[in-house]
Amino acid sequence: MAALTGVAIALPLARLGQRPLYPTMYSVIAVNALAMRPCDKANEAPMTTCVFVQIRCRPGTTYKVADQITLKEIHSELYSTSGDYDLLMKIYIPEGADVGHFINESVADIDGIERTLTTLTFKAF
């Protein structure tokens, strides 16, 4: 039987209402799962998937939609854009979460969204 080599614990640095909890705003502590002491490798943190979501809003609702997204604190970055879509949102999907369900549960109930286009990322250069 293979032993567990380590786990990572993410501790939020901000409280709800203070500022958005971005993935980069977590303090990751790698610990040995058996001895519960710090590991030598900090790279044992859970991996997340970076996803870009383009959002088309009903006319006149872009700022309201952006405000609702901001209140949910699910995004890393959010921009207004020109072109076919009104907003571009960068989010990190938690390890093990289904991308479609995560986006659907996080964004679908926001009033004013007409359509979304999701782009998965693979490697940053």
C-alpha cells in the first residue's frame, strides 16, 4: 500500500466582504499527511484549472452583471471588453470540480447574462 506523501491546506487571507478571495490570496501550507508537519516541497499544493469566460449581457446590464460577479468573489480578474462579448472573466476551478457545473452554479443565476463562452487553458508560457 502506498503511503500518502503530503497534502496542502489553503487558508484564506481575507474575510468575506473585505476583498475578493483570489487563488493567489491563499496561504498554502504543505504538510506531511502522516506526521502532520511541514513538508519540504511547497509544490504539493492542489492544482487548479484556469478558465476564461466571455460573457454577453443584455443591453444596459453590463455593469449590474459585473457587480453581481464581484459580489460572488469567484473570479481572479474581470474586464469589460469590446466585440461580441461584454465581459471577460478569469477564474480558477478548484481541483476535482467539474468545470461545467462550477460555472453553471456560479454564473448562470446572474440576471442580465445572455450567453457565455468558456475557454479552458492548458499551459502558461
